Amino acid sequence: MIPTKLQRQTLVLWLLGTLLMLTACHRPPISLSSNPIVAQPQEQSTITHPTLDSPSAMPPAIATPTKNPSPTATATSSPTPLPTVTPTATSTVTASPTATPTATASPTATPSPGPTPDGQKRALQLPILMYHYLSHPPAGADKYRVDLSVTPEHFAQQLDYLAGAGYHVITLDDLIYALTRGRPLPSKPVIITFDDGYEDFYRNAFPILKAHHMTATVFLITDFLNNNRPGYMNWAQVKKLQQAGIKFGAHSRNHADLRQRTTAYLVWQALGCTESFQAQLGEPARYIAYPSGRYDQHVVDVFHSAGYWAGLTTRQGKWHSSGRLFDLRRVRMRFTTTLPQFIWLLEHDW
Ligand SMILES: [Zn+2]
């Protein structure tokens, strides 16, 4: 039977339609096999353990899910993997800090309640001097290293001036008791602090302080000591200094930016420091000098509940108040600070 023209046209159309359908059905499932969503949870799960050593890796884990809704993903029939990504990512993040052996979620357990405030509001002026390196900057040092350095000669001159001008070097404990309980302070009180715990404190600063019968508080980065990081003091040196009357505070475990962190992470920082202090020095950490001066209210709340008494900032000034113990201001000492400038900084009303 010879097909009519109409039948032939119908056959051709049918064949074309069948071909189109076949190609559509046999199109490889691009969206499923090469979909990046499938791979992402595995990538994120690898962050779980490194966060213990490098907590800075944590924010990207939270950020990655926002990349997921790519156009190709929504065009296909596999939207289900999307929601599962977010919970797994966040659960690994919060789990990692609590995985540390001793950082339990009960900060109040630390036996360091601090002096009980008598309810009276107080404010006082007292310069808290802030030093970092106490040495001549090495050749080729960048501007930051230079700016953070005070030479032993300048430091000795500054302490000579303090002694000669009738200043009395006190401790942070003295300041906290004065603010919270009204305990009297000597005339012209001043506090000396060192951030980071560089080894030149032991080599250069301590002998000069000792010769002047003055004390200072050094803020330690506890993981650096635990790992014997070169350029920083070790626990043996710190113990010798403690016996000689030098005080210590925490400068976090690893000098990380503490802002916008989870409670678990901040507990890990606060209790980690205090546990190292307890183990090595026989006392808890009572003060936190925020790394690079970076902190937020969450940092204050967690360190306060972990038994810390006060927090030191890098904001400049010397007014302190009983209502703001975790916002203590300091006076920065620089490589370029001359003796007349030093005197001005001490006496200026700020
Ligand atoms: Zn620092």
C-alpha cells in the first residue's frame, strides 16, 4: 500500500516527535551527577577537626551554603539536597569547640567569682600602660614591628621617671578592688601591662622592672606557650617570673579575632586559657586582653561568666568605672614615644 502524501507527512512528523522525545529522555542527568551540592557536605565535614587547631576556618563553613542555590540546581528535579546542607554544616561547627577535652559548657564552675561589688558606682583615673616588644627592632623590621617596640633604654627612663615623680605601680587586682569595693589606692597609681608574652620581656623588661621594684602584668597566648612557639616565653620562664612577683593575664589561646563567634567557641577560648593557667601557675586567668583589641558584648558575657574579673582593650584613655570592668582603657607605648610625650600621656585627662 502506497501511503498518501498526508500519511507520509504524518509519519515524518511522528518520527521527528519520537526522536525529540528520545533525545530528551536520554539527556545525561547533568544536574544530578555533576551537581556541586553533593560534594559540599563532605568538604565541610573535613573542617571539623582542623577547627581545633585553626578556629579561623570556622566562618567559611557557615558561609558556603549561600552559594548553593545556583540556577542549574533549581532547574532540575533535585532540590532536596539543599536543605540538608545547612544543618550538617552548622552542627559540625558547634561540635568542634566542645570536642576539646576539658572545655565543658559550665563556665560558672571555675572558682574565681571575683570581689563582690558593694553596689556603689565608682570611676577613677589611672593610666594602664600598654607595651608589646621590649627590645630594639631587628634590621628590616616592618613598621608594625617597629611601632610595637620600646627600647630597654627608653623603658628604663620611663620607670626612672615614674619612681622620681612619686608614681606607685599597682596591680589589676588593686584596681578591681578599688572600683568594686572602694579599697583605697596609693597616690599616683599606675599599671604596667605587656601584650603577647614575647621572650624579650623575660630578657629585657623583667630585669629593669626588678631594679625599680616594680611589677607588671603580661598577657599570654596560652597555645603558643603550650606549643613552645619560638619568640615567646615558655612556661618555665613564666613560672620564674610569677615567683618574682610578675602577674599574668590571658590574651586568648591563639590571638584569634573573638568577634562574632559562637558561645561554644568563646567558652573554648576562655576556659582553655584558664585551664592552662591553673595547670601551670596554680591559679585561674582573671583578666583578658582582647587580641588586637577586638571584642563584642558576647565576648564580654562569656569571659565574665567563665570567672574573669575584667577585660582590657586597646582604646586609649585612663578613666575607668565600676560599671565597665570589661572595657578598661589603656595608654599605648610606642617606639617613637619620647619622655616628654610619656609624661603628657600619664598626666593628660582622657
Ligand atoms: Zn596581641
